[in-house]
Amino acid sequence: MYVYISMLAYVVVLFLTLRDIRIFRRTDIISYRKGALKGIIASTVILFGVIITPANPEMGLLAVFVGLLINRKGVREKVFTEAGTFDRLMGKTDI
């Protein structure tokens, strides 16, 4: 069960990182570039947690939690004005 939780966290962080990369490529807003870089670092830490979770669940989930803390994004510019939920998930911007 712990392995599934850590893998889900890894997939979510990768998805959000790819979304930030896509928004940065469309808008050239620096905060999304910084968010993508934080996401890459966080996904590396979370992947380490996924790998060690089967051997030691507590330490693995701790690494996953630290990775999620690293992934925290700061204040962002407003790039969505009329986009729906699906468009926001896919990274479509209104700019």
C-alpha cells in the first residue's frame, strides 16, 4: 500500500512539472520555469523515496513527503482567465 501512495505522489509531481514546462514554453513567464525546476528536483527526491519504500516504508514515505515540500510552488502570475478545468490541467493558457 505504501508503494502505491509513493508512486501516486511521483506521478502527480511529474504531471505538474510537465504542465509548468508547457506553460513556460507558451508564455515565457519565469515563475513557471522556476516551478518546473523545483518539480524536477522534487521528482528526483520522490523517486528515491519510491525506491526505498519497499525496504523501509517510514523512510521512503518521509523522502516522498520531503519531495512534496520541495515541490511547493510560490505565487504565480495569472495565465488562466477563461480556461475550463480540463484546459487548466492540460496547461492551456489564455495569454
